[in-house]
Amino acid sequence: MSAMAGNVIRKRLLRNNYLLCDFIVSFLVWLAVNIYRFYQVGYLSFSSIDSYMFSRKVLFGQLVIPLIWLVVYYYSGYYNSPLMKSRLSELSKTFFSTVVGSLLIFFVLMINDLPRDYKIYYKLLFMMFVTQFFCIYVVRAFMTGVITRKIHGRQIGINTLVIGAGRRAVKLTEELDSMKLSMGFFIKGCIDMGDCPVAENAKVLGCKSDLEKIIKDQNIKEIILAPEQETDETVLAYIRALYRFGLPIKMSVSSFLLTKSVRMSTIYASPMIDINKDNMPEGQKNIKNTFDRLAAALFLVLFSPLYLYLAWRVKRDSPGGIFYRQERLGLHGKPFTIYKFRTMRQDAEASGPALSSENDPRITPFGHVMRKYRFDELPQFWNVLKGDMSLVGPRPERSFYAEQIMEKAPFYCQVYTVKPGITSWGMVKYGYAKTVDQMTERLKYDIIYLDNRSLFIDIKILIYTVRTIVTGKGI
């Protein structure tokens, strides 16, 4: 097993190249559109094309319109995955996002042109769309083609680590290295997980305990699982050791797999699947992230009087601080501090972590009211604004309970593929969990959510959450 030679792909640089090219093309296209507008509409207030093109309004638009196109293309999700692009997906994303952008620019800006004949409107819209789509797609297809050829020719690739050191790992590595068209994996070596004898030709970089150091030293960007025994238990054990690194995890489709949340995908027609891939479409992810931040900021401002009132009631209700801070596990299992209004006595967990119940004597009188209407969760909008959480997502747990849940349900680690949320399908359908067994039971709803993530599902969960709050069924 030998590492392949070649240049390592820098995804950020590649993404920036796509952004720069899209900006330049959009700039030139809009320049052509403005020239076309002048001669089609006929601006009587300008004596010549030069005076029109160098007017303040046109110059301002010449800079702003290309930026608007970048925003439209960003929310299509095109820039999220600069590698391994599907030609069909690239064509469809470019087409539909250009339709949206053309209509947006036309109805916001060009509709005010007041041409001599209304048919000129159709010409302007058609000219802008066709020119923008054709030029953008040609440049994108050219760039993608160049990158694809370099990947296939092993000129560029991604540093990859194979998890497993048995005969299956060696066989998989040899197959990847011998492919006529490379998939872009630069195999740096393998990891001995201690669950099988090490194969004779395996290039072992270390064992399970060395994972973090090896990933950092070798600049690993992707991981391939190659367990000797292809059982759910073995694969889940591997994933449990890897999720915290936040790297793409792939596995051969020759293996029987796992949980329902794993979806098939083809990468250059190779028999590989992404195990920890987020199923939400890339464009929807960007819309969701922006909506989360804007909604959180707006909520914090509009409901600041409610926050002040709740803070005053908490302080008056019992001795201690207003807010309750606790470490939870978020995206990729990274710890963060979650904020809540305090609903229990200050010394509620003096003896260690303990789950609460409806009649828990540690809960303060006003704490019962806040829990019933979920008011104690409101400070988490600050977590959303910071980027630790989302409005909708699996509820984050403390590592103390996460480890216990994972012992009962090893697939729990899949919740770390997305940001945790203030509310979740589990909270809506199940509510607060009073025991680890109930937390494990509630997990089923979170797994269903992960398998079906979309903006529509998020909106549905938010509506149900509002109903829960209004009806006071928070406990």
C-alpha cells in the first residue's frame, strides 16, 4: 500500500476559483445587457452610449448585479461541493438558478425601463437569461472538465486514510490504485483497529489511539472504512471512533449496510457510499443557515421585553443566577455551552448529572411554568446566532448521557452530522425524556428526521413546536 503522488486539492481555493469566474462572467454579461438595453429601450436623457454606460446608476449596477448573481448561485448550493460534480447536476443547478436570477433582476430593475414597445421586455429578459446561462455554464463545464481530467489522471487528489489493516483493506487500496480512472484518493496508509490480524502488505500508520495525530500530520481530508468483518456492529464502532473529526466517511457498496439514513451515491461511477452525508440538498442547507441566523437575531430583538421579564421572574423566584450554562455536544461531537433560563435550584446537580421529571422537587415554582411553555429554551436563540445550534435539529445531549445512549444505540453518533436544534421532531412527538431509555426511544424520531431533512420538514416541526408552546404541552 503506497501513497499516490500528486498535488493535494485545496477545496477552498477551488471554490474561490468558481466564485471568481462566475463574477467575471456575470460582469461581462451584464455589460453586454446594458449595451443591449441602451439600443433597445432608447434612453432619451443620454446623448450617447458613452454617457449612458458611465452614468452613476449604470456603474453602480455594473458592480452590484454580478454580486447578486453570486448570491443566487450560492443559494443554489453550487459552491458547497467544488469537487466530484455531476455534469447533469451542474447543468440543472445552473439552469434553474439562472432562471431565478434573471426573473429577480428583471422585475426589480429592468421593469422600470419603460421601452417604446412592451415586446422589448421579452427581448431583454430572453437576452439576459440566454447569455447568462450559456456563458456561465460553458465556463463552469470547462473548469469542471479540467479538474475531472486531473483527478482521473492522478495529478490532483485528496489525502485519504483507510480504517482497517486486514486483507480487505489491502485489497480495496490496490483496487483504488489500479483503477484506470482515479477517483481522486491519495491513500496515505491504514489504521490498525485491533479487530483483525494485520495483512502482510498493509502500510500501517498507527492504531486507533493514534487517529487524531495521524489525521493532523497527514492532512487527511477523507476516510474510507474497510473492516475485515462487515457487520453493523463493526462498522458502527468504526464510525463512533471517527465522527468527531468531521470528515467525509466512505465505504464500499459491496458491504451490507447499516441504517436507513445512509443513501446511495455514485462518485465517478465508483462503488462507494457516503456514510455520514447530510441528506438535505445543498441549496436548502444555505437557506436554512441564513434563515436560522436572521430569525434568531430578529427574535432576540423583538422579544427582548419577554427576556427581561423572564430574567426578573427567575431572579425573584429563587436564589441563584438567571441563566443555566451547560456543556453539550454539537456538530461533529464538538462541545459547546448551551444557555437556558434556570428552572431548578442553584444546587440541583451538586451530586452529579441527573435527569428531571415533571414532579422533580428541584424545579422552582416558576420553573414549572417555563418548562410547560418551553420558555426556558429561549436563550438558545443566542446559540443559534453564534452558529452552535440551528432552530431545528436533534436535541444536543451532555457527553455523560451521550455515551450511555451510544452504548444502547450505537447509531446515535449519526446525529452529529448536523447542528443540534432548539426544537426537534423528537421533542415535538416525544417531549422531555426522563430516563436514558426514554432518550434512546426519542432518538428514533431524530433518525427519521435525519433521513428526511428538508426545509419543508423544518417548517412543519416549527409549526408543531409553536402549537406545543401555545397549548402548554411542553412537559
